Amino acid sequence: MSEERRGELLVYGDFSRLFNLQVHTTLEQGAGLWGKLKDLDRSLLTGFVSYVLSKARFSQRAILTLTGMETTDFKDEDWIENIEILIFAWAEELMEMRKIIGELADTPLLREHLTWSHYYENTETKETIKVIFVSRGSPDWVVAHGENRRWLIAHSIDPSVPNYIVIHPVTYGLVKEKRPKDFQELRSLLAEENVPLLSTDEFAHRFIPQSQKKYVTLENWISIRDRVLEKLHKNWRILISASKMEQLAEVSKLFRDAHAEYEQQHFAHAIMDVGRGCEALLGILYYMEKGKEPEPNMGFNDLLDSVKDMIEGEFGKNVFDDLAFIRDWRNKVAHPNIVLPTATVTLQVMRRSEIFYELFKGVFKPFFLE
């Protein structure tokens, strides 16, 4: 796996795919979701760097100002709770703008900043460093020049302290691919000024070079990141419906196929198909309830047990009992010692499946598409 792709997966997991979803919603909600994703994109990058630095005893100054807490003392829950505060990802720039335009500096326009920066102080040695972040965006801007042929990316360098420039992993991959010579020149010239320009992987290795400590740190970060993304999905159910459209279309096909199979008296096949459809719907309910995908080894029974309270709360105990009935018959026709269903049993399984499916679609309104 390439270094930049490895860095993206480390920092973001599957978060980046959310930018490419086709979401069917109102303009107001769509704008709110887009802003939320852009904010969290910056917060996750800032969070990753801040988390790595905290393990090297560097505390983020802006968070100390905002919360009164040293990030070196943060527990996992503190990182999850305060990840939204890290939207002050442009903290130094924000402070300067506030001096000029006051509270107007807190507008969403700041989401378009191409760089932002933070100061960090070592709680033991009191050394201060500055980290300049480069956002997700155009590779052309990374290697662009301003007045006097000065690199635009270097405009935030503070000569009084050590500086580090960290590039968003998506941007890092693009600039290495599309502008490799310019990028190498930029890195070389910055290195002459003792300003490392780093990928997220390189940054982590520089501050935590010891392999075992780095492994533990990155594994812990992944756990924190995943819980942040679980919270995002729980709070924005529209993301679930948008990301599951293909799966929902496949469920619709399974139910249509089952009807044709029933008419042709292929009863076991009909039960298998509606069983697969219901299992897929249970997987989506699990995603809604937990904010994450089910484990690969979770089958119908595990999913049903996991979302029992949700099903009984949303749809009633009878629907849970219906699903148990569907599960039992799906198992009977799927296992080696097959029990052949009658037309009456097959119709019962199909009707109960259809009731669950119709109730399920009501949960997704107005986003469900046939």
C-alpha cells in the first residue's frame, strides 16, 4: 500500500468516502451536512497530529486556552468529546481575524482556509513548536508561489520556533502524483530552512520513532477515530441511507425475485431470498443503532439479537417474533438437512418479511428510493 494511501486510512478510515455520497435531502440539511463533513475533515487531521504529539509530551496551546486542559492529560473520552473543538483547526489564524472583524471570524467561510496552524508546548522541557496544516485540496496550490517567488505554503512559518508542515494525506498523494518535481524542490528548499514538510506517516515516525510505542499509539488513535465516526453516523442518519442505497436496491430485487420463485413453486429459494433481504435490513438497522458496520462474522441471529430493543421499540414485539420465524425457516432451507417448506409456510414467511420491509422503509422516509 502506498504511503499516502496508508496515511489516509490511518487518519480517516472510511470517512473520505462520505464526500462522494449522493444524498437526497433538502438544501438546508445538505448544506449543514457538507459543512459538518468539512469541519470534521480538519478536526480529524488536527486530532491525529495532536494525539501523536500528546504522546511525545507536547500539549496543544489552543485547547488549553479553550478548555483549561492539557491534551497530554486527555483520556480517550476527552479526545472523543473535544474532537469538535478541534474545528478551531485554524486557531492562530482565527485569533488574528477576530482582532480585525470580531465574531464574524467564526463564519463557515473559514472552512475554505488552505492552511491553518497550532502551537504546541512540551510540558516537561517547555519547548514550543508550530505545526502548519495543509488542507484537503488542489496539489497546484501546494507548490504555488506568491510575491517574490516565496512559497505560499510557507507563509505561516514562525522563525522563532521549530516549524513542521503536515500535508493532508489526500493532498499529499495528489501532489506527489501530479507535481512530483515541484514537490521535491519545495521539500528540499524548506529543508534548507530547517522546516520539514511531512506526510502523516512521516510525522508520526518523527515524534514516536520507537516502533512498539508507535504501534500502540496508532492503534489507540484508530479506536478513538472510529468512535468519533460512529457518533457522526448516529447523529446524521441521512449518511446511512445515502451510503446504503445500493444495498437497499439489492434488497428490493431479492423481494421481487422471491415473488417470481413463489409463483414457480420454488419455495425454498423464495424463503432464502427474503431471508437474505431481511438479514441485509437488519445489518442496516445495526449500522443505525451502533454507528458502524456489523462485524463480518455476524449472521441473521447475531444481528437480530443485537437490534432487538430497537426493533421492539420502533416496530413492536410482533415484528421481532416475525423475524425470528423468518430466521428459523431460512435456516431450515439453508442447512444440509433441508426441510422443504409448503406453499402456506412460504407465503407466511414472505408476508411477514414484507411487513418488516414496509415498516423499515418508513424509518428512512423521505430518503428511501424505490
